[in-house]
Amino acid sequence: MEEKKNKLRIYIKLLIFCFLCLFVLITIPFSKFFNSKLNKINIENYVDFNYVLDKDCSVSVLDVGCAECVALKLPDGKKALFDFGVDTNNGVSNMYKEKSMSYLKNLFKDDELVFDFVVLTHPDADHYNNFEYVFDEFQINKVYRPAVFYSNESHITETNEELERAKQAEFLNEDKTDFGDELYTISTDLYRKFLNKIYAEPNCEYEYTFVKSGFLTITSNDESKPYTITFYSPYKLKYNNNNAFSVVAILEYNNHRVCLTGDATEEVERYLCTNIDLEAVDVLTVAHHGSNTSSTQEFLNKLKPKYAFVSVNSKTNNYNLPRKEVIQRLEISGVETKNIFQTQNCGDLVFAIDEGGVYISSTGNIVPQKFKWWHVCLCVIVVGGIVIFIIKPPKKVKFKKTR
């Protein structure tokens, strides 16, 4: 009799456990809803992705790994790129190339595939190694290139052509027969091919990003929607490394500003803090993928960004980027933790401006998923199983009858 009771108890427990598992499984299709509730952080101005792309002006920081590609849709209809690189890690580069090209083509919809201008901030491979795809798929009307020149004894013809270009730009005297110590040169085959691609592009102009006097400024063709893109650097013709040539530019429209930084170094940031009257910005693209060789506290305090976008993939770089100290500096400068977005978590990020204000969105989870619904489901099943099968109910206390 007791054995039958025990079997019955086990069957009942199994039945209860099965019902519990079934209930949990029924909730799985609604994981996205529960995840949003578990990780809910109120991000101001966050809207639907497709909605934000239709605004007057948008800045898209593409998810290209630990590299950089920033696409601009400007109020006068122009479209532009600041850098066009993808992660150099062989395991992901092809995937990022296809993904980024798909995103860029989507910006045009029914329009012709024409970029009014592209900007190479500086000649590091992860900022322009996708140039062949860009030039092959799109018409490029103008290129802003750094005053970094190609020089290699193995390609003397192209080296001499670069020498002539430096003279035409009045960076060198006409009697010079080589670059000497006056200009910065590199000898990589990738840079040679990039330059050749510029000069082979039909109806394509080029201009150096060197800020000779005053600032280099791009303005709107539509008087009803005025905007400016102002280049504040590079301000010298000779630095010690590629990164220092990075363009630091600010896009301003409707009293809102976005600061683009490439891989700008501490030296560049110090110069800007000392010589430029920097105003607060809405968005900062964090320099050098969050490296601690950039994003000085003084520079961040001057800009006072509300949002920070970091183009990074922590799994494909050997420098532990973004660095914790850089994230801390951003927070000290006033950026709320919830407003520091990394492409590796959020996917493609976009910031837009129109007459109504500013908007922000992404193709992925704008909020990192610290808690996931399947974690809750697993806990419910484990705890439920322990309660049902292991924890025994307290025995009934029998009271003796008393007269």
C-alpha cells in the first residue's frame, strides 16, 4: 500500500514538473518582449531604425568590427563617407565587407549609387581597406585624402607622380627631387592601390585634408537647410605616425553637432583644446576604437558629448579595446553609461537630426542584454525541480487525544 502511494507521488511530481516545463516553453517565443522588460533602460530619443534613416540628416556608424566606416546623409541630399574600412581579422573581414556594402546601398534606395565625397581620415588599413568595393560599386565624385604620400623604390613611376602632386599642392619646392624629411611618406601596397583607384575614377576630384590656414569647410547646397562640416585637423604636414594625420571634423546642423575623430592622438587633442574654441557636441565617435592613446579627459570635457559611439570588436583586437579607462573618462565628462554604445553590442548605429530634434537607433540591441529570458526559464526549471523532487514537505504532527 505504501509503495503504491510512493509511486503515485512520483507520478504526480513528474506531472507537475512537466506542466512547469511546458509553461516555460510556451513563453520562449515571447523572449524578445521579456528581454526588453528585463533590460529596460530609458534611452532618450531612441526610435525605430527605419524611421530615423528618413530624417534630414543622419550619421551612421557601421558595425565593421574593430575598424571604421561612417556614412552621412546630408540635408541637401548629398551622401558621404568618412572612412571605408572593415576589420582586418581574416575570420570576419569578408562578412563585414558584404554587410557594410549592403547597408551603404540601402542608403540610396531608388537613387543612383553616387557618393558626393569620401574622406580618408588617415592611412591605416582598417580605415580604408574596403576601398575597392566602394569605388567599384559607387561613383565617387570627390576624395579628401591625407597629405601622406606614397614613396617606394619598387614603384618609381608612382613615387614620382606623388612627388609632382606634392609640388603642385605647394607642399614642396619645385627643385626637390625627393620627399626628404619635409613630408610624411608610406610605402604600403594597399595605399598605392588606393591612390591609383582615386586617379582612375571618372570625374573624381581630390583635395588634401591639410588645414593650411583657417579651416577646411564643406557647406550645404540648400540655403533652406544650412549645415557645415568643419575639418580642424590635420594641422601639420609631418607627424610621427599615421594616426596623428586623422581628420577631426564636426558636422553641425540645426544647432546640433557630431564630432568625427578617426584615430586622433593625444597630440592632436591637446592642440585642439588649446587652439580651437570647441563647443559641446551631441555625438562623439570615440577615437581609435576606445584606445587609451586617445580620448584625453581635457578633450572630452571640452566636447561634453551626450552620446558616445565606439566602433569596435573586442574579440578581434589584441589591445583589449575599448579600454576601461576610456569608458571611465567618458563617464567623468558627463556621458551617461547607458549612452555609451559599442557596435559589437548594438550593430550599426545611427544618429539623426531634423527640425524636430535628434534621434538615435541601431540595427541590434541598443541596450546590452545583461539578462536574458532563457536565464529566467532555466532558473525556474531548476528551482522548480528542486522544490518538486528534493525538498520534502514537513511531516504532519500528530496530537494525542487528551481526556
